Amino acid sequence: MVTVVGIGAEGWDGLTAVARQALSAADVVLGSRRQLDLLPPVVTAERVAWPSPMMPAVPGLLAEHQGRDLCVLASGDPMFYGIGSKLGPARVLTYPSSVSLACARLGWAQQDVEVVSVVGRPVELVNARVHPGRRLLVLSANGDTPAQVAALLTKRGYGASELTVLEMLGDARENLVTGTASQWQGSSDPLNVIAVECRGSRLLPNVPGLPDDAYESDGQLTKREVRAVTLSRLTPVPGQLLWDVGGGAGSVAIEWSRVHPSCRAIAVERDPVRAERIGRNARELGVPGVEVVTAEAPVDGLDTPDAIFIGGGLTADGMVEWALAALRPGGRLVVNAVTVESEAVVARWHARLGGDLVRISISRGSPVGGFTGWRPLMPVTMWTVSKEIDA
């Protein structure tokens, strides 16, 4: 039997009677060295410290101690970014999470706070959650994370944001340090949570259609207005995967991923310079998880997508056939064509499969002498089709 026990910085004294009883009766206790050191001598079980990296070792350790009464220690709530959800069937004894403790200390309503974990994840994830007036709780990787978050906020134009670093929550040594992002210096206790009150004015919303200048680009960029329409046809929803084929600057993959933290995207780009640029744009805009595949489509071995956008390379042999074969049933294919040759491909496939065909013409106002006139962008032919669901 496996029991997962949430434990805080105060250790044994903060555990419920049920949790204490489970630990006292255990044959083996797994946990970090810090967590194991919090247990008193009354816990006589064999103590096994997690190796590093931890997760790859979990199946072997569980198999090694199969048939014994096993307790696994987790920081705070085991089901909140914790190991409780990784062990399969288990008895879980929870403890207040660092988020609930931090909100209690600050007087913040937990339902109004956005939580970002950078434990084992890129700190750039914070970028997608920075908006005027928002409150964030950042789960730190270590004592250097507060300074990294402060630098990130300052670079984004949010240097006036107030940071409160809550160290050793729940421990007798608990400490709160407050300051502004632009003035932040030094490191913190490794066990900390960062509270951020965002103060700034730069708007980069999570709906599609970011300004073109939000991207580093060599000109291969789906323009703002067309991008917004394209994403509306791709229909990003939580938990789904997009392929952005002919990624260019990566704007479609990036804005798909910004809709919700669980949205995933793979950008396929044959040019290595552009592929590297996509990665930079993704980090800068808060979605470092966008996967960049440097290859010429069609390409094999990618996870099955729920939606595919073809923004380049449409005239390559077998491109549409490849995309339709790869799509999950019910998935959406959106193709943007700007050349006569690519429009001819779209026309053939539309005649064969149907779908929705739209022509988008955008003009932007620009100076003409002392006046303002309209300058048209290249028109875009957009074809949208859904893959039939098997009966």
C-alpha cells in the first residue's frame, strides 16, 4: 500500500494524527533529504532519499519496495504540482499548499490569483501571465528565482510591480521580504514563493492578434489581422495540440499556446535561423514549451494533432495529404494561400473536400504626403476543413 503524506516546513508538528499514524506504521518512507530530516525517531521506517533526477527513479523504487507499507512525503498538497498524481492508486493525506498559505498571509482571495510554477520549468512562463493589476503567485525553483522574476518583469516594462517573497512558509523561521521588481537584489531562501502585484501598462493579451512588433521577424510573419482570423478558425481549446507548418516567426503556434497553459504547439520550420527565432519569440511571449522542429514538411514522428495550420510550403508534394492523414478525427485544417500557385492547390482541394473558403483583404492607413491613405496588404485565401469523425 502506498500512502502519500503532505508535509510542510514545520514538519511533524504540523501533521494530522492520521498522517502521523501512517508514518509511524510505515515500513519505508520516501522523500527528499530535507523532508526525511523533519521526521522524529518515533518514525522507525527505513528512510530512502529521492535520487536526482527523481521522476525517472520512481517506478524502480516502487517496484523495489512492493509489498511493504510505503509512505511517500510530498511538499504541501501532494495533488498540487506534487507527486501524488504520479503514483497511480494511492492513499493521499493532504496538507495546505504553499499557495493557500501564501494567500492567507497576504489576505489575497485564492480564486483571484494566477499560479505559475517554475519548478523544473522555464521562468519565462511568467511572461504570458503578466497583465496590469493582476496578482500572481510564482512557485520558485530555488533562491535565485525571485531575482529572475524581477528581471523578467523589469524587461517587460513592469519594473514598478511589487514583489513579496515568502520564505519558509509555515516554519518558525518564516520570513517575508517585499520590494519592487526594478530594485530587487540578492538571493532568497531556497524554499520560497513569490507574490507579484503587476504594475505596468504594456498590453499583450491572451486572445489572438498580438501586434506584429511583438515578434522578432524577417518579414515571414502572419500579419495581425489575418492571424486573429486564422486562430479563430483553428479553434484553440485547452489540452489540444496544433501543428504550425512553415512556422516563420512562430506567431500562430505562440498565440495558440497563449490561449491556455494546457494548449500545446509544434512549429515546423525548415530554415534553422527562423527555427531559432521561433524559440526566442516563444520564450519572450511566455510559452517556452512551444516545440520547434527544424525540418522540411512533410515530416514523420510528431504527436497526433487536433489542428494543423499550413502557412508555408503548401505546394510541396503530398503536403495536404500528409496533413489530413495526420489529423485526429474531428480535427481542423486551416490553409492560408497568398500566391497564385498555392491558391490553385487550395481550389483543387476545396473542390474535392468542400470546407470553408474565405478571401481576406486588409488595408492599413499610412501617410501619403500630408494626408492619410490606404495601403493594401497581400490578400489571403483561407481554406478551412474538418476531418470527418469515423462512424
